[in-house]
Amino acid sequence: MQKLLQTKVRARTYWGRALATVAGLGLAMSTAQAQVDTYQFAASQGTFTPLPTTATVVAAVQDDDAISGAIPIGFSFAFDGVPYTNVYASSNGFLSFNSAASSSLTNDLDAAAAAIRPLVAPLWDDLAGEGTGSAAKYQTTGTAPNRVFTFEWLSWEWNYSATAPVVSFQVKLYETTNRVEFVYRPENGTPNSASASIGISGTSTPVDFLSLNNTSASPTASSTVETTSIATVPASGQVYAFTPPPATGCPTPRNLTVTSTTANSAVVSWTVTGGSGTFSINYGPTGFTPGTGGQTITSATNSVTIPGLTASTEYQFYVTQICSGSTSARSNAGSFRTDCVTPLYAAVPFNETFESTWLSRCNTRDVPSNNWRNTPLTGNNSWRREDDGAAAAWDLVGSYLYSPTGAQGSAHSARFHSGYSSAGLIGTMDLYVNMTGAGNRELSFDYINTSGTDSLTVQISTDGGLTFGPQLLRFGLATAWQPKTLALNTTSASTVIRFRARADYGSTDIGLDNVSIASCARVSNLAVSNITGTSATVSFAPITGVSSYTVVATPSTGPAVTVTGTGSPVQLTGLQGLTQYTVSVVSSCAVGQTSVPVTASFTTLIPPTVNDEPCNATTLTTGSAPLASSNLGATATVANGYANPGCSTAANPKDVWFRFVAPASSNTLSVQVTGNPAGQVRLFSAASCNGPFTQIACQGSAGPNTAAGQLTLPALTAGTTYYISVSGFGSSDAQGPFTIAVATILSTGIGQLPQGEVSVYPNPSHDGTLTLSLRGINTTSSVKAEMLNALGQRVMIQQVPVRGGSVDQALPVQGLAKGFYTLRLQVGENTITRKVVLD
């Protein structure tokens, strides 16, 4: 039948059974020293010889989860220090010497129920003998005092649901030597969900046993660790033998136990039958070589305290009896782990971010520092840093993780694996803190639990963790990291703050981060407002009893700005423009008593440009190379003597200003801009930079986020200062870089092409067609053609290719409204204009 739980024992099927018959007292006395955990193990190669047809069939065992009645051994066989004459066979691969035995399908050499011990187990698992050819038999052969009892499981199914016989095996019990042998032969089937134990188990408490670690030709037998996961059939003829040591006048100590442990000592004890000697105890870290390694102490009694140990360390120890004139064999190993290092009580203020690798104090990387304790030490309900669940032997380590893995920009946090812990299981993280001293103490931390019914509660102990008060905080769902606080009213030097998590199984895990204890309460409702390119206002809810607040604005790059105030709000100045800042506020209650920082982030705006106003206008020189500029951060100038919009749609043009002095020249001037942020160019006259301003000319682009191009200026007064504003076409156009130049328009003065011809026809145009014809072009490969409406707005622009020095090109004017237009041609350095009528 299926093995459901590791600790479950199946109900037995009863057949008549007799009580074990005890052999003579002399034999019992001579074998009393032969305890299971002192048996000598050996592996060898032999031959599996099936029992003959004359062997006695035990039909009751040829079933699933069955136990036989008493089976006579045929002689007195001493096992675990007691002589027996009967055994009880289980279909699950073991022989018991106990008349009360049931057929347990749960292989458990180190903790089997007393009712089925002592036993020998050649292959203890959830087996069955219901298959084709399956047979259970026994036979006693030979003559006294060298008889051999053999019990055989022939063609057995491993496990009960296997589709074909998997293995045959035998137990042999030898008279006089009391030797136990297991012999095997593979069959044709394949093990199904196999998880067996192989070994022997005695009657002592705690249980004395020997367990093989595998089915190879040379396994090891352990008296401290049971292997319950064997899944490979031993080779044909493989023999595993267990032989009791010969009786001596100086018996070997056994039943090694650990009475108690501390961080640096352990009290161990043992039992012995006879000898009246003293004892040598050899001990060392697990894996040391007994006899030549470790340290040795002696004891006149069967108990001793081992001193000078290291905390949180696995140890083994061996005991040898020293008798008058002889010495016993060395015992099997006892083992223990020393207690954890005594927790240290943290001083206030305290801060834990969980960023560092955790320490191994009671288990593998089980605490972030010596101020913490984690219970249980391992398992899915044991806390660990969020990326180190393997240290606690979690299942599905990478599943059920929350995101992000840390709060306030950190990378790591403490994690409770509730997603794969059975519902209702508890895991605790205890923080030890010395809370003596003045100040209003406050606990703060960040918490996340994105789904499920799992929860986290906070409790306080003031007696070092002996007792805890009621829950002071309880949190369930938190879809993102949330800050939590708790006022701490205790002044105990042995305060323990418990974070108690409860699992729900199947939802995301619980996260804990940035645990802090401050000696002054922190502010709340932190906000940043009135943000400009150089300043911002920080406000918060003040705390009673706080004498001052320190506000620090730290930029992504560059120096921080620090301001100290006695209340809210606090004004920050001298900030960098277009920069991300993290602002923190720390409360100060007295000297040395400060709060945990409360933080927020903000980004300053683009700072105003230098030439944002007319009086800061950038000076341009006529005929100079284009100037690289920008209207990034520009604001709308208050109209003074003119109205908005100009020749675009911008009712609030975010403009920058330039100025130039008109030269003493008869050439026509133009303002030429490139770059989409320069969508409108306006020319003003004014007596001073303070205005009022009179608009003289305006050039707008064809639409939002496109360049205005060239603004041809009317005749200007030489020596007079004129002002130019540049903005986007619309109020919401993107701001950014552009170029600007005041240029001289080189032309013939009569609007003609030097040594060439210019014609536009038909003009007026009555049918929406307009053709441009040019001849004698020798200096350029293309001509720029622009149509300007009566307001000076550009409504068409086209780059026309020159072929063979000529242009014959239809212009796209069909969509233009009827009216008067100016056609402006740029041919190399020559600007030519023509009046055009569309009707």
C-alpha cells in the first residue's frame, strides 16, 4: 500500500504467533554485550541461492503490508544482547524479533516503534509479494552448533505498485556467531518510487541502529545517520554482514547520549555492562579521526562534561572503557551540536538593511548579525536573506519571491518562505536590543506581502525572550513595500522584538527590510512642493518634543544641500537644475538622540535660460556664423507693447531674446534659424530693453515643432538696436537647441538672378497651378522655394533640384487659399522674391 507519511505505520494483519523463547542463561550472559550499534559491518561478494521447493512457504507474507506469525529459527539466536528462537517476517522487507510486531511500511531504523524492534532489515520499504512468482519461504540447515536459518523474499515487488518483480533477497542468521547476513539478486522489474533503508535496529532508547548509506560493493554503516532513500537494487550475490563483537571482560560502552549542551560545553553519558573500569572520551568536530585526532578526557563514571567547545558546531565523541589489564573496543560515535552564541543586545540607535551576507550562528547563514535569532533554523518556514533560501533547505527557492527584492532602493531583504510552507506554520526573527537610556524610541521597518492570507505580527519581550506580550502590530496584504512604525515604551536592557510570520502556502512570500530603532520619533507626511530649477519646499508633520530637523537634499551627482530648521516647511535653495534629488529629514530630540531618516525623491525643473528676458538678450553680429542657442527652460515673457500670438498659434510663447545693431548698409537683412524649437521669429523695436516693444516683422513655421526658417527684415535704421524673440510655433512645442544668425541677403537689387532668368507663371494663377522656371544657375545644385502669406507666415517650402543649370518645377499651391503671396527663392547666396496672386 502507498507510503503516505514518513511517520505513519500501517495497520498489521494478524496471524497466530508465539512468544519468543528465551534460550539458556549461559548463552544470554555470553551475548549480552553484543549490542546492535557495536556490530561490525562487512560487505562481500557471494552467491544468491534460492531456497529449495522443500523450504517452508509463509503464504501470509505473500501480500501487501502483511506480517507473519512466529517463525521458528531452529536454534537460539542472540541479537542486540538477547537470545531469540522466533522471528516475524514482514512483506515490507524486514524480520522482527518482537512478538508484537506489525508490518510497518515506513522504514525508520533510528526511530521505529518499540513494538517492532529489534529487527533486521535487508530492504525495508513499501514492498509487496503479490506478483507472479513471488514467494516467501524459510529453512534451517546444518547441524549444531553451526546451523543457519534463512528467510527468503523471492521475486518481490519494489514498491507495492511495481509492474514486475524487482528483487529477491534473503536474511541468514548464523548459530553460535550470531552473525546476520543479507544476500540479494536483481530481477527483471524496475524499482518504482523506491526509498528504502538497509540495516539493523535494537531495543535501546534512544534507538541503537546501523544503517547502510547505499547499495554499492562497499557501503558504510552509520550508527548516527539513517539513510532512508535507497533506490538501487544491490548486485547479484552481494552480501552485507553484521557480526557482534566477541564477548570480553571489558565491554564496549554503548547507548551514547547527550544530556545537555551549552554554547561551549556538552554533558554526555553512556551505558556499559560490566568491566568496572574508567572511561576515555575522545571528541572533536564532526569528521575528525578517532584515536589520532580530537581531544581526550577521562571519567570515572558513565557521564562527563566536555568543556571548551566552540558555539554552533557539530561534534562527535567516542567512549572506550579502560579495565584492569585490558581495554574495550571503541564505541560507535555519538554526536551533538553546541548551542548558538549567546545573542548580543544591540545599542540604540540600531539599523539593519540585510545587505550583507548573513552569519552562520545556529545554522548556515541563519542571522544577519549577532543581535538576531531565527526559529526554526531550517525548513520552508525559516527566515533567510531573500536570495539564500538554499541555506535553509527551502523547496522551490526561486518561487514565490516578491519584487522588488529590497525597499528604498536596496538590493536585499529578509524573506519568509510562506509560499511553500504549510498553512499555519510559524517562523520568527527575534531582535535583541538594550533599550535603556532616555528618548522616545521608535521601531521602523519596511514590509511587503503581495498576495495571500499570510501575515506578520510584532511582539515585545522585556525579559530576554522568556515571555512575550500581545501582538502590537499585525499586517496582511501589502502589494508594494510599505513603511511601518511602532512606538517603543520599554526601557528594559533585555528587550526582544519578535517578527512573527505565519504561512499560508501557495502565495507570495513575506519581505522585511530596513529595520531601525531610533531614539527620536521620525516625521510623517513628507512632501516636496514648489519645485523650480533652483529651489524646492520640504514640508512634513512635526513631532512634539523635537527640537530641530535636519533636511538634506542629495543630488544624483554634485554636492548636497543641508538646511536645519525648527519646524515645517523648510526651504531648499541653491539646487541644480534638471537634477534628481533624494531629500531626507532627521528629527533631533536632544544631543545624540536622532530619528531614522524619512526620505522622498524629486527632480528639479529646467533652470531659466540666461536670455529669458529682453534685458538679458544675447547680442548678435550681422554677418557672423550662426550662433548655437537653446530655449530649454525658457518662460513666456509678459507682453509689453505687443500682443500674442504673433504669427503662430502660441498664446504664451516660451521665448528667448537676442539683439543686434542694424549696420550702415543698403543690403537686405534676414534672421535665419534652424532647429524645430525655433518655430517663430519676431523682430521688435524699442527704446530700451524695458520696452515697450513694437513688432516690426514676424516669421512663423508651417506648424508645431518645425523651424521657422528665414525672416526677411524690412529696411532698418542704421545704428539702432533691434530685439529678436525666438519661441516654438505653439505654446507647448518642445524646447531645445537651435541656431540663429542675422545675415545679409545678397541680391541684384532688382530681384533678378545674376546672368540668369527667373519667371513664375501663370501669375495670377486661376487654376491652382504655378510653375517656377530658372535659367543660368551655375553655383548650386538645388533651390529653396518658400511661399509666405500676407502675414509673413510660411505656408509652403520645397527644395527644387537644379538640372543642367535650369529649373522647371510645378509648385504645390493647389491647397492654398486665394490671395496675395510672396515667393521667396534662395539660389546660392542670392535671395529673389516675386509677388504671386492666387485667385
